[in-house]
Amino acid sequence: MPYAMNQGIRIRYEVEGAGPALVLQHGLLGCGEMWHDYGYVDALKGKHQLIIIDARGHGRSDKPHDPSAYDLPLRVGDVTAVLDHCGIRDADYFGYSMGGRIGFGLAKCAPSRLRSLIVGAAHAFFANMQPWRDRMPGEQAVFRATVEKAFGQHMTRGLQAALATSDLKALIASMQDYTSVADVLPTISAPCLLFVGEADPCLAEMRECLPDLANTTFFTMPGCDHIATMARSDLVLPHVQAFLAKVHGTDRARPAISASR
């Protein structure tokens, strides 16, 4: 698998499919393989060149232990470094949870690289990550058991493989409080698609983002929590595919997307 370099940190990525470039960025504790395991890659690669990134601290990317290495501009730089390595000027971006937060960072720090923005289960406001840091076990076996229990029936082979090589110090370092980037919301001109499970704690904050976004579609997933929403690609993908078809002008035979706010 290829790697891009960002200020001495290696970022692992893979490329699947052909068409307009679409970045896929996973959430905290995840890895790029999850996009395969949940069916997103097979569904999207026929019409898009998928750029699937392992975030720093995760998967097969480098895992620094310094918390300052996970500042949002550096995470954004990882994405742009991968795009540069692929020779891609701009791309559609699909990020879930932490990956969605990086997407808002991309809109703030590198808006010219963003053609459209898809954000699942993430908002642009301050978030206290201390509860996550407090819950992180110090033992690898306990950590793996905890994550497997949290994911339950949605546990994937890719995530299990990633857990086997997890660096707990790097993961704790990556759990820094999210500073607010809400000031970027009114400036985003790219088309946006936001979605979240109705049982996800960040539902209210995501709704708060909507009035400041000028060109946005929003939908919720009834009965789904944070993990189930990502896993239920059968429910998410029709919205994503319709949105991308509209962005690229290939939706002439499709009904217009309506926003559920």
C-alpha cells in the first residue's frame, strides 16, 4: 500500500475504482478497512476513485505519542498530502465521526481542495474528549475486549486486525479535545451532506450546524446509535450516491434530494 509523508509522519492510503476522487476517512479507533467491511467500497468504486486513508495514530499509518501531533491542521495536512501524492487537485470528501471532524477542518484550512463534503456523526463545535481518555484501558487485551463489546454485531475483520496492532499511547494522544471550528460553517460554499443516528449523542449539535450551512442536505437514521449508523451502509449509501450524482450532474433521472431538518 502507498504512503504519503506529512512533516515526517507516514500516512497510509489505498486507491480503489475510477472516476471523480472521493476521500474516505474513518472515525476514532477505526481504520480504512472498515469502508470495505461495511460495503462502501464495493458500492462506490464503480463511479469514483476512492482514496481510503488510515488516520495518523490508526491502522498502518504512523502513530506519534505527542498529543500536539494530532492538532487539526496536521490531520488536514495528512489528507492534502495524500491528494498531492496522488496528483489530485480537489476531491469529494466523506468522513465519519473523527473523519467528519477532519472534513470540517479541511473546509477551514484547505477549502480549495474540497469539492463536496459528506459528514457523518460529527459537528464543528468544541468537544471534551476527557471521558474518552478516562475510559481507555492500559492493557492491550482489555482494550480489544472493550472495543469488541462496544461494536458488538458491527465488529469487522478489518477492525479486529487493526486492534491487534493498536498503539494505546498513540490512541490516547489522538483523543485531544476538539476546538471549535464553527466559524467556518458560514464560509463553506461546497455542497454538503450531513447525517447522524437519532440515538447518537451528537444529534443536537449537528442540528445546530445546519442554519449556518448554505448548501446542505441532512438526514437522520431512526433507531441507530453512533456505531450502527456507520455500519448500516444499506441505509446510508442511497443518500450518499444521490448526493454525489447531484454534485457531478449525473442525477438527471433521479428525484431531487430533500433535506430533513
